[in-house]
Amino acid sequence: MSNTDNQTYDSSNIRVLQGLEAVRKRPAMYIGSTDLEGLHHIFTEILDNAVDEAIAGYCDHIWITIHKDGALEVRDNGRGIPVDLHPQTKVSTLETVMTNLHAGGKFEKGAYKVSGGLHGVGMKCTNALSEWMESTVYKNGNIYRQRYERGVPVTKLQELGKTDLNGTQHIFKPDAQIFSDINFSFKRILEKCRQHAYLTGGLRISLTDERVEEGQQPKTYELYFEDGIKSYVKFMNLSEKAVSDVFYMKKEEENIVVEVAVQYTDSLEETVKCYTNNIINPEGGTHLAGFRTALTSAINIYATAEDMLKGMKNTTLGGDDVREGLTAVISVKVPDPQFEGQTKIKLNNPEVKSVVQKVLRDELTTYFQENPKDAKSIIGKAVLAFKARAAAKAAREAVIRKGALEGSGLPGKLADCSSKNPAESELYIVEGDSAGGSAKQGRNRANQAILPLRGKIINSHKYRVDRILGNQEFKDIVTALGVGIGDSMNVENLRYHKVVIMADADVDGSHISTLVLTLLYRFFRPLIEQGYVYLAQPPLFKVEVGKNRYYFLSEKEKDAFVNQAEKAGKKTVTNRFKGLGEMNPEQLWETTMNPETRVLKRVEIHDAEDAEKTFEMLMGVEVPPRRRFIQRYSKQANLDV
Ligand code: 1YM
């Protein structure tokens, strides 16, 4: 140990050693982790003390420097950490807070501590986890300094001479024995500083990075927002069109400081950021709840008084309406913040809700009265949002009523059959408009209906139900089948007892068949289970022998036939069909639709679980199994090249 002073160690020093030893043994318990997150945490612990001093009104400038050797310096122009002898520890207050693990409660209980943060362990953790640390205090006209190594004082508190300055400065070099990486991230530090600068209006933060190439100027940043969160809201709205000025308020009640800035833009989004003691709460909490209630209530009070809710059938504006285009920052300072969960994501103190609600409601009401122009554009926008929402809801309900779900009004694309007897009726679901056209001409109108599908139908395994319900092809199928959907499905209303999927015999065609099958499987499984669903088997080849035409489903069958014919000395002409659309109506009838000559394959579910797995693999969101399947079977598929 490089202790050059004649300081002797008594029992209290041994306790200190043991305390800091605990931090070094289990750092993660104190700072969360020893990766980059943990590394920046020991910086945050120091910065937060300086910011607390600014919030308390004693300091207006913080300097942060990343030195060339990787040490980090944080300085403020506050009161300076006290250096007088501490009655209990018998050493200076500075040394006590730097080394005594349990000093926190007694010394660091200010009004609204930022460092009531995640771990709230204070500067002694930074000290314990640094290879070395030097703390300098400018106070009472003097400069004081003490140096520590891995948390242990290696000098006594030295007086270095006179000064006009006041403030605290720490320089520390993180311990490579503790951290996996001791390289501070400028970007991370900058973001932290930016947030503090926004949340503490009037605080100036100067940031310097000296880790630059030889001969280069250090990187520097000045962060200063005179108007604090008001500037923050303006910044968030830079790329938007504002429809009001920024409303701003700051009030203290029941020991809780409430600061709110609000501005509306013409966007549809809501952007609200919530902070407690400068810590962001991504999931809001009681301050957000109070804010929302106050906003809705103040807007409705003003709107009613000004008779702006005409045509709204005695309803008032709802939360959804007043939040469209809202940008806000809510920052509260609470003496004893309680959070839900470990990570401060949600504020829990119930008293914060009522305080925020009350002060904000009053302030907003006054603001609206004094700024009628802003009030009118904000409320006008909310009324518009209300009407748009009501119109959208009505439209949605209308679609559902007359569309897919009730089965009234058949799709325009459907060429229905004349029979109303389901037992003898067939529905052909046909890929593509041209094949659909041939099928419409070639069919037997009496009992065969044709529903052409345009392009590829939605993959019902990949999307959520709401998205699928909006798909036109899907709606057409639902309407044509007539059985309804979901809880209200009734198979007895099925309009056709043969539902035939007719697609090309190539890879694309089987993809379409699978898409339709997936949909039927997912939404109309009873139809498959009860044997109503079929696959048409269009031929791939036509062989003409004289005036006779023969059709074949596979190359093998065709080859066998042609071989026979040649052996018999007959001349054959072979055609390969590129797709259903290539066949004329008569050919389609003859080969694929005529009950006398066609081949239909009934779709069966022998084992529902197997089928589900196959569908999951072929149609689900997971790509690798599908790729494996396609790779394995692609050679067997009839590739149409
Ligand atoms: C670069 C980091 O730590 N500034 C800082 C810390 C303190 C004070 C002023 C301070 C606080 C109080 C009274 C008080 C702290 N002092 C203590 C303790 N900057 C930085 N600036 N006088 C000065 O809270 O009453 C803890 S933090 F406990 F020693 F008083």
C-alpha cells in the first residue's frame, strides 16, 4: 500500500475495509453487473450527486472529462462535500462518505435524491471499484484532497492551498480487475447528460473526451436548456407541425414537486415521457395516471363551458381523443419514491396521482382561459379525433354486419349456381381470373358455383385474426360458404357440400392450395372433418392420338401411354399444360370439372395434430422448417420451368 502518511489504522478503519471488501467481492449486488452497464453505473453514482446539488439550487455547472488514460473526472460548482471531522467516525465527512458503506442513510438523505436510483449505493461503490480515485473539495477558501486505492485511503485529507472556488471534483480510474471493459462510452455519457440537462433547466453540463488521436482537439459538448422540459418538448416536436404553444407549469404541493410541459401537434401519435427524481419511468405510473385524468377533465370543462361539444350527443371527450397529437414531459420530485418492480419502470406512490391531478387541472384550466386560441385548437383537434373514431367504428361495424360475418349479400366475384340444394351444389375456389373465366364458361351452372381468387390469398397462419378478417379474399370465401365464423359458425348452413380447391398442378398452384387449405383448416375445420373439402386434380399433359384426346395427371402415366401408342405404331401429339388458364372452357370441363371424368381428392384429417404440424411448418412464421421441407422435396415437385 502506498500510504505515505503517518495515518494509523484503528478498529473503525478495519470496519471500512470490511465494508468495501464486500463491494469488491460481490460488485453485481451493488451496481447490477460488471459489464459496460455496471461501468457506467459507477459514473452515474457520481454524476447524480452533482445533479442533486444542482436540483437543490447550489450548483449550475457540471464538467465531465474523459481523460486520455481512461480515468473519468466529474466536477461541480456546488457547496463541496463537507470536510469537517465527523463525530461518529472520527474522520472527515468526505472520507466517511467515500469509504463507509453504511454512511448513506445518514449523509445522503436530501430532499429528492436522484441517486434514490436503481441501487442507490453512492460514491463509495465508485471508490471501492476504482483502481484509484482522487476527491478534491473547494470549500471555505481552501482546496482539500484525498486519494484512495481500491476504496482504501492512501493519503489523509490534505490541504493544498487557497482558492476562490467552491465545489467538488472526483477523478477515478475503474478497476480492470472488476470490470470486463473499462472503456467509457462517450455516447452513453452524453445521453445521460442530455437527459439531466433537459430535466434541470438552467444547469450547464460541459462534456469533454480527451481520448483523441495525437494532435487532434478533444471532443467537447455543451448541454444547456434554459427552459428545461419546455425545451425538451419543443425538441421532441421539431419534425412535427405544432398546433399549440408549449404549456408549462411547476408547482410544489405536499412535498411533491410537479413539473409538466405539454404541446399538441397535428400528428396522431401520443408521446409522453415520465420521470421521478430524474429517473425515467418507461411504463409511467401514478404521475401519468394523474396527468391523464387532469388533461381529460380540464379539456372537457373548457369545451363544455365554450359549447364546443355540439353534435356529440351529450358525450364528452375521452382519453383517446385528447391524447391524439399530444407531446408531454412529466417530471415529479418525490421524497420517498416507490416503484413497481426492480427497474424503476413504473411509479407507485398513490399520493402522487392526486397531487398531479389537482395542480395540473387547476393550471391547465387557467391556461385555457388565458390562451383561448390554443385551447380552441387543442379541443378542436380532440373533437375531430372523437368524430373520426366514431365514424371508423360505425364503418367497421357496417362491414362486419353486411360482410363476412352475417353471410348476407354474396361476393360480386362469385358466379353462383342455380340450385339451392347444398347436397348437390359444388363451390370451385379457383386460382386466378383467367382460370376463373374458363371455369365460369365451362361449368354446369345448375349446381357448380365458381369463386375466382385474385392473386395470392393471405397467409392465415402468419397473421393475427383482425388482419385476416380484413382480407377481401377471405371475406369472399366466408360469405360464399355461408356458415359464419367463430362462435356463430353453423355447418348446417353450408351452401355447397363439395368445396373444391382448383389450382395449377405446379409449385405456385400447390402453394395457393395450401394457403386456402390453411385458412379452411384454421377457421372452418369442421368442413374438413366432415368431408366437404376437395382438391381438384387438373391434368398436366394432353396426348392426342388422331381425333382422340387423353389427359394425364403425371409424367409417368403420360410416358407409359405414349410408349404403348408408339409400340402400336400410332402417331401421338403431346401437350404440357402450363396452367389452368391455358385450357379452354371445354377442356377444363372435360378434364377437371365433369363429374363423369374428373378426379377429386377429398381432404381428410386423419390426425389433427399431424395436420397442424404440417401447416405450422409450411405456413407458419418459422422459416427454417419450411426451407428444410422445400429443400428436401423440391426435387420431387413438378417444377414448371
Ligand atoms: C462531482 C460530484 O458529489 N457534489 C456534492 C456532494 C455533496 C454536497 C455538495 C453537499 C451536500 C450537503 C451539504 C447535504 C454531498 N455531501 C454529502 C455529505 N459532486 C458532488 N456537492 N453540503 C454539501 O446534503 O447536506 C453527500 S453528497 F453527506 F457528505 F454531506
